[in-house]
Amino acid sequence: MKRDLDAVKKVKEGAIFDAALRVIKQRGFHKARMSDIAREAGISYGLVYHYFANKEDLFDVIANRWWADLFGLMAELKDSDAHVHQKLGRVIFYFLDTYHRSPELMNIFITEISRSSTNLTSARLEDFKGFMAETERIITEGQEKGVFRTDFKARYLTYIFLGSLEAFVSTMVLADQKIKGDPQKRRIAESILEVFVNGARNQQRS
Amino acid sequence: MKRDLDAVKKVKEGAIFDAALRVIKQRGFHKARMSDIAREAGISYGLVYHYFANKEDLFDVIANRWWADLFGLMAELKDSDAHVHQKLGRVIFYFLDTYHRSPELMNIFITEISRSSTNLTSARLEDFKGFMAETERIITEGQEKGVFRTDFKARYLTYIFLGSLEAFVSTMVLADQKIKGDPQKRRIAESILEVFVNGARNQQRS
Amino acid sequence: MKRDLDAVKKVKEGAIFDAALRVIKQRGFHKARMSDIAREAGISYGLVYHYFANKEDLFDVIANRWWADLFGLMAELKDSDAHVHQKLGRVIFYFLDTYHRSPELMNIFITEISRSSTNLTSARLEDFKGFMAETERIITEGQEKGVFRTDFKARYLTYIFLGSLEAFVSTMVLADQKIKGDPQKRRIAESILEVFVNGARNQQRS
Amino acid sequence: MKRDLDAVKKVKEGAIFDAALRVIKQRGFHKARMSDIAREAGISYGLVYHYFANKEDLFDVIANRWWADLFGLMAELKDSDAHVHQKLGRVIFYFLDTYHRSPELMNIFITEISRSSTNLTSARLEDFKGFMAETERIITEGQEKGVFRTDFKARYLTYIFLGSLEAFVSTMVLADQKIKGDPQKRRIAESILEVFVNGARNQQRS
DNA sequence: TATGAATGAGGGTTCATTCAT
DNA sequence: AATGAATGAACCCTCATTCAT
């Protein structure tokens, strides 16, 4: 009974969340009006405030969702025995998959979360550093295992990896390209991975 | 006489322009108030409207300045006989140098121009495509001359190159890192270039 | 059975009433939210509307309670054979006692009922005039019996009496002073009474 | 030149101030809308914010004006050699005169400043205590000079004096009575003073 | 050129009240 | 009786832009 009510609450909260994603994607955070979000969600104006304290809070929830999911993946990879290539592949796939499932969320990450220094609180900056550190950990592991060249700092290779990934995704985001299905997703992921892996591979001949 | 007046006009216009850069960097375009910009420029806020039609126009001028300068460089490179490595080095150096001379402008490019789909008019999207096409032309030239591997599409290599470059610069922008002088600038530029060139180089042995 | 239900109803109604007193005291009528009152009463806020038509009505009930009790006293005094001094003492004691039993109600009388012209409907103004007339009646009786001087209009002496009383109580209300028990209450009451009586007494020597 | 501009500014500020007094008197602070005040002042909505930071600030200015004027009087009395009766007369006259010149300000003092614990910041509470202390100083002086009885604490006599005064004024405020001119003002002042002085006078026969 | 007073549309937020369950 | 989701009018405040001087 209580469960059902909670479920209903979650459903409506999710509806507002999704509506917010769409509106923010289309108009940007600053130009997104609470009234737009309400209309998009098919509810009355005031109800948004029943579920979210205010506009800022709504945005925080979106950002937190993003980071929670991403850090969930990174935690998983940390404990994994998979090959370094596979780990990086998972990261790439995660971005592509998120873009596939929710282009709006990906868009907001690219346009509002990852760049706008206006929205960048110190808490958020920590998220960034944390994500980059986790990625660098994988790169370092690759260097230690002789998979990646060691004449460049792991930090630099990390920049290249994430920069390349972001460039691909950004381009798709800006051009509003659709990913049609898993095969295409896999193909793109492999391309990115191979390009990077080849570029960063340890070229010492045994 | 006319010259002098124009010069005076240019001077004040430049002062407003610079003030706008600083304010927009700090507060973001949406939160930047015309009154902030006027105060920063040391003039009354009504006067801003003598030099710029409105806030949007002011932003356009900033964006246009960015693109005009960048396309100036790209046109130069197109007519140049320099080695592909040198051309890419010039592009990298351009970003670093701009960041060095005007961190504000670089910041605005990263946070407001390059990502915000809100500010992205179709005209602006063309600028992006144009810049990417010019870069791709250099990469293609590299492939044709046997400098870069050809088993990846030039477009993909372009993503990697620009993505890497942007990642480096973005990190500096977000972390508010200062570039101390030309030597450091050169060192960073060479690192980026070498990383990319090594990653993309044609590995065929003759 | 019916009785029990009514009793239950009264109990909950009283709980809401008391909660309203506390909240209105703390936040003032305008800033007091129905949800605050409900939370303070430990019920859902929809339920408040089962017992009170709306916020205005809730306030009316509070004000009416105040006036009903006060007029109850005044009616009692009218039929009484007690000495004028005793009657005035009863009035003073009533205010102090109300303050002792329910500082919130006294506070609301002082801050919301007795002064705010915003809350002052014509019906409420009549209550005021009525109370003042009843008090004046006692003063007049005192003049007729030779207890009070007659060279001042009874109306003026009434102002002094009620004004003094209110000043004492207001000060306690604003300073949030507690009355510890009956002895203290009696002492304060006697002070006020004596001060006024001495001031107003008929100074003719026989 | 600059003087003129400042003068113009003061004039408009005063117009808004007066409009605010009227609106707040009529509707109370909470129900007074900034739009009402603007319309009452005959200016546009936003202009109010040119002169006052916000609604709270506008109210603060009103309250400060009240206290500044009142404390001006009290400071004057402190340095004066006038008879105690005269000093108290000045206080009474001050309230009546203020009511005469600006019934709205007096009304706001009675209904919003002097009672509403909602509006009562600690700074404001200090104002109250200060005013009461200054009044008590006069009463004490009267006791020391043998003018007032000493068998009651000066604090109690102060309550009576101020309470009586406030009761008179409140009644006029609530009943919206007009004071027609100086003669009437003087007559009322004398009545209040005489009533209090007679009540508080030292009754010892030499 | 230069100033800053003046305008008013726009949008975030609050909260009394209703109503389905 | 009881809950709290749902509604939407109301109101404060911001700030781009205009305009008289």
C-alpha cells in the first residue's frame, strides 16, 4: 500500500525529471522556465515544487543522477579483473549508451554540467576531478601492465582519451545525430577505442 | 580628425569588449548584467548601447572576434607550404596563445560558444563545421603525404586531435591555471602535438 | 455516543486551536502557514479544513474566544456588588491570568487583534468599543461613589487605566517574561491597581 | 547642478516614501504590494527598486525615520533645563504632532512597529528599550526633584505614562479621528499631562 | 557622447484551498 | 475522518532596454 504510493510518487517525480531534461536540453538551464517543465510534464505549475524544492534543486538532482550512475560504473571497473582495453571500452560504451537512452541527459552533461563554470560549484568540481582520477587509474594500470606507452604522463593520456571521447559525443550531440541500435553503438565504441589504443600503445618491440 | 574620432571610438569599444569578457567569464553570459559590464568598463550603462545594439549583439561581436581570428589562422595555414606537423602545431599554439593573452576569451569559447546549444544559432553551427573541415583538410593532407595512418577516417582523427586539444585547454580553463610564459607555452604545445602525432602516425615501415 | 464523537471532535479542534496559537504567536498571522499549524497539531493539513472553514475563520475563532471570555468577565462584573477597586482588580487579574495560562493568546491579542487595522473588521471594532464601554462603566461607578476624581472625564480615566494595563502586559509579552505563579501574579496585579487607583483617586478632603 | 539632481532624487524618494505610508496604513505591511505603492506614487513598478532595495528595506527606512526623529527629541530633552512637566509635555506633543502631520506614520508605528513581534528584529527591540530608558530618565529626574512620588518604581510610572499616551493615540488612530489644529492638539496634550502628573505627584505635605 | 532615471515584461516561488482516495 | 497530491492566483524581484537631459 505504502509501496504503491511511493511508487506513484516516484513515477510522477520521474515524469517531471524527464520533462525537465527535455526542456533544459531545448532551452538551456537558464532559459528553461518552471512553467515549461510543468506543461511538458502535463501537470500544474505548483506541483513541480511538491517534488523539487526549486529550480536549482531540480538541476542538482539531474546532475547527481549523472554522477551517481557514472561513479557506479567506475566503482565496478575498479574491482574488475577485465583487461584495460575492456575497461576503457566500458567507459566509452557508457557514454554512447547514455546518449542512446537519454540524448537529453547527455546533452545536458555536455552543455550545462561539464562546461558551464556558472553551474560549477566546488562540489561539482570534485566530481570532475574524481572521474578523471578514476580514468587515470585505468590508464596507469595500462602503463604498468605494458599496454600503454610510458613516455607520456598518464595524465596526458587521460586527457587524450577523455577529450577524444567527448569530442565524438559532443559532435553527435550538437549535430543531433541519432544512434540507431546496439550494432551501431558497438561499432562507434570500437572505433574510438581502437583509435586511442593504437595511439597510446607501447611501441617497444620485444 | 575622423581617424582620431574613430580611434577614440575603438578604444572605448575595446574597453567595453574587455569588460564584457571579464564579466561573462565570471558570471556566464546569462547572469552577466549589462550594468556589470558597464561598471567593469567604468562607464554608465546607458553608454554601452551607443557601442553595441544590445546584449545579444555584444555577445555576437565576441563570438565573431573569436571566429574571425581563428579563421584567419586557418586561411593562412591553407596557403602555407609548412609541414603538416607544423600546421597542427600552429593550431595548438593558437589556442594556448589565446588562452595566455586572454584567458577570458578562451573561457567563453569553451563554456559559452563551443558547448551551449542555447547560444548555438545555425550561423554559429556553420562556423563550427567550417573550422572542423579546415582541420580535417590538414589531417587529410597528412594522410595523403603518408604522415598519418589511413586506416582511420580523417574525420575520426580530427575528432581525436581537436578533442585532445580541447581537453587540455578545458582543464586549464576550469582549473584556472596560468601559463607563465612562452617557454611553458611551447612545451605544452609540443607535448600535445607529439602525443597526437605519435598516436596517428603511419606505422607502415617502408 | 453522539456525545463521544462531539467530544473527540472538540479535542482535535482544540489541538488545532492551540497549535494555531503557537504558530501565530511565533510567525504572526500573515506568515503563519496552514501547513505549519497542521504540522504543529500533528495532523495533515487537509484536515484543518474539516474543522475550520479557512484561515480567516480560524483567526475569527481565536478572536471570538478572546472576546467571549473577556465579555463573560465583564458581564459578571456588571452584576456584581463588589467594590470598584475589586472590579478593576479582576480585570487586571484577568489579563495577567490569561497571559499566564496562554501567553500565545495574550500575544496574539496584543499584536494581531488589538492593533492591526488590517485585521480590524467593523465587527471587531465593535468588540473594542464594547469592552471600553464596559470598563468606562466601572470607572463612572467609581466617580459616582466618590472613589475617583470627577474633574476628568471617565473616558480619559479609562484610557489611562487600560493604557497602563496594556503597557505592563505588552512589555511582558514583548520581553517574553514568564509569570512564575499566583503570588507573583497577585503582586503585579496589586501594583498596577494601586498605581492607577492612587492616581485617579478623589483627592477632596471631607 | 549635482545639488539639483540630488534634490530631485530626494523628492521622488519622498514621494515613494509617502505613498508607502499611505498604502501600508491602509493594507498593513504584509498586504501592501509593491505595485500598490508604485501606483500610489504615480511611477512605474521597477522604479521603486531604484530607490529602495526591496520591500523590507522600504519598511526599515520608515521605521528608522520614526526612531531617528523620536530619538532626536529625546536627545534634545536630555540636555534641556526645562521642568519635568514640560519635558513630558514635549513627548506627548511630539506624538500628537506626528499624528497630526502624518497620521499614516503614527498608524504604522502603532500597528506595525510597536506591536508586531513579526517585524521585531533585535535592533528594533533595542530602539524600544532605548526610548523607554530615556523616558524613565525623565521620570526619575522628577522623583529626585520631589515632583513625583517615590513609593512606586520609576519603571512603573514610565509604563503608566507611556501606556496612557499610547492608549490615547491608539484610540485616535483606530477611530481615524482627525486633529483639527494646534489649539485642539494643545488641549489634548494638556489633558494627558495633567492626568498623569496628578496621578503621579508627590503627595507629601511639607 | 554620456548619464542614469524610468519602464515593464518575465519568471521564480509561496501557499491557501480543493479534491480524489 | 484523514491524507497529501494537485491547482493556480498572487506577488516579489530582476534586468534589458529606452529616453529625457
